Amino acid sequence: MFQTFINAWKIADLRKKMLFTALIVLLFRIGSAIPVPFVDLAGFEGGRLLSETGNATFLDYINMISGNAFTYGTIFAMSITPYINSSIIIQLLTVAIPALERLSKEGEEGRKKIAAITRYTTVGLAVLQSTAYYFYLRSQSALMGDANGNALTGFAMVFQAITIIVILVAGSCLIMWMGEQVNDKGIGNGISIILFAGIVARIPTIITSLYQQFDQGGCYIPMVIIAAISLLLMVVFIVWMDNAERRIPVQYAKRVVGRKMYGGQSSHIPIKVNMSGVLPVIFASSILSLPSTIEMFVTVEEGSGWDKFFNVFTTEHWAYAIIYFVLIIFFAYFYSSIQYNPIEMANNLVKNGGIIPGIRSGRPTSDYIAQVLSKITLLGALLLSVVALFPILYSQITTAIAQALGHSNGVSISLGGTSIIILVGVALETVQQLESQMMMRHYKGFLD
């Protein structure tokens, strides 16, 4: 991978694209450090709005994607989450709404219209999330008050709210625009690059946390070493998982068109083992984060039924891992059913004169493809579950060991499975784009 970047740097055109992408990442990190007006986090520990807890809330998810910008109340606090949510919503609606489905099949013009709809939806979601963030800041007493330290009222409160919401919405729109600029003038997918930059920005904090646990000595030393080795092995595992695919063999019949003969060659239909990417993990973690997020805004008596209910959705509870696992499997099948249509794939094979050896055309072919997809989806979901659940299970195991030895806490791997999958996936995608562009520039063609 490093050799690919070195070779790409030697090409002037690619070097400009790499520098432009680096500039966008730099601007994103600068914006993530500029605080929103009227936000005062001086009274919070370390100037952070969110403290490190065992609860996997939706706010923690946003904070992970924004590279800690959310917890520090900066102009990029909403990060790219409105655009991601908008893209997912429009993608799902494309299957449910015939008008959007027709647009998706109209080629470049249709994709431009869907992209415009996605942008408008992004602005709407950014307004909703920014408004909710303002009320959260107000409930946490994280806003500047009057000269006596009291919360603002009347026109001053309205002006404060409008200013904060408008700046947060503008920050989300600016990030969306920056991502599109990377798509046009840079290297890689712009949104993925910004996601990558936000997660990478949290790595120094994670390393510091592991070092502090290692510095405690005793049982923490082997636990931290095992955690570090496990993270490296997870990266290797994800690379293998992303590159693994099931190839369905296809044989094309020979056809005579005029004086020429076409077809007769063997090919295959590649189906990636991890066909849905990180989306099942994101969907599952988002749903599981809702109860913990609601708990932050309500008062629950200790020992009550609601308290026991909310405790189930903390990462320390054994039921959390089970529910997480089931949701990942469910969303993997859900996304697979949207992404692949066995009947349409079988019809395309018939139109192009292709058959799967040993399988009759028509209904038997679609049933065979559906069976293969079902098995591959299950395998991919199980592999995703391993990556997603390992940090949670490792934290629970080390906590149990530490408590048995008289310590309070175990070793927590703050870099969750979702973050690792995104990091590795974006890195592989960027390297593949660089390799393809270098191949295009080194291809001599028939004129030479």
C-alpha cells in the first residue's frame, strides 16, 4: 500500500489530487477545532461535553464519526452524519418508491436528480439534528448565560438558538460540499475520506488510554498487549473479508451475428462475502443506541423497571451482545435483499445467452442464485459480527478478570468494530483507485 502511494506521488497529476485531498482533510480538522459561538464547556471535565461511559449512545456514535468535534461543540459537530443518513434513506426509498426507482435507471441525468434530492434531504436532517443538539447543550447548561450566569431568555435566547443552529447546519453543508470536491478533484470517495479523517483523529486518544492502562502494571500489561495484537489481527481479518468473494460460474452460448461469431467464453458472477459493507453494523448500533440516548434526557429511579430496561442496553450487559448479533444478521439479509434481485439476475443471463453449468435457465437459475446469496449473506454477517462484537466481549472478559484480581475495571478497546471496518475499507478503496488511475496513465494503447 505504501509503495502505491510512493509511485502515485511521482506522477504530477496524481500528486496534485493527493495534495488537494490532504488540504480538504486539513480544513476538516481545522473546522473540528473551531468552537460554535455561545457554547461554554469550561465547567465540564477536560472541556468535553460527553464523558467516557459504558453506554453506546447515538451521541457517542456522532462523536466517533466527527473525530470528537461533537463533544467539544465545534462548527463541524454534526460532521457528515446528516449526509450519510440522507443517502441511506434515499437509497432505501429508491426501492419503495417507483418514481425514485425510475430515476435511478435513467443513467447520468437520473443520478444527478437523486443526488440533488439527497442534498436537500441532508439540509433538512441537518436542521433537525442541529436543533436537537442545541436543546441538548441547553439541558446540559453548556451555553453562555447573562452577566449573572443565568440562562438567556426572550430575544437573546432566540438569537442564541438561531445562531448556533445556522452555524451547525452550515458546517454540515460545508462538509458535504468538501466531500463532493474530493470526488471531483481529489483521490478516493470524499465522504469516506472525511469519515476516515474523523476516526483517525481519535487514535492518539485511544493509544494514550491504552498506555495509561498498561502503566498500571499487574494484570493490565498482558491485557493491553493482547488488545494491541488483536487490533492488528482484526485489520488483517477485515482485509481478507473485504477481498473474499464467491464466484458463480457462467457459460455463454455461441451466437452468429452476420459474419461474426460471438460468445462461447466462460465467465463468472462475483459476489462479495461482505456485500453489505459496514451498513448492518451501523444500523444495528444506531438502534441499540436509542434507549441509552433516551435515558440521557429522562430521570429514572434506581432499581425501577425502566432502570433495568435501560441497563440491558449498556455494553456491560450480556444481553447487549446477543441483541447486537441478531440485529447485524437481520440487517445483512435486509440490505442483501435490496442490493441483489435473483430474478433480475437470472433474466439478464437469459438475455445475454448465459447459463450456470448444471442449472436450467429461468426459475431454477433464480432459485440457485437466491440460495447462494443466502449462504454468502449469512457468512458475511457472521464475519461482521466477529469484528463488531470482539471489542465489547474483550472489555467484558477483562473486566471480569480484573475484578476477580481486586481491580475495578478491565481494558476497554475504544476503537470499535465499526471504526476499524471503516478505516480498513476506506484505505483499501483509496489504494485501488490510485492503482487504477496509475494503470490508466501507464497504458500505452494501440496508437503507440
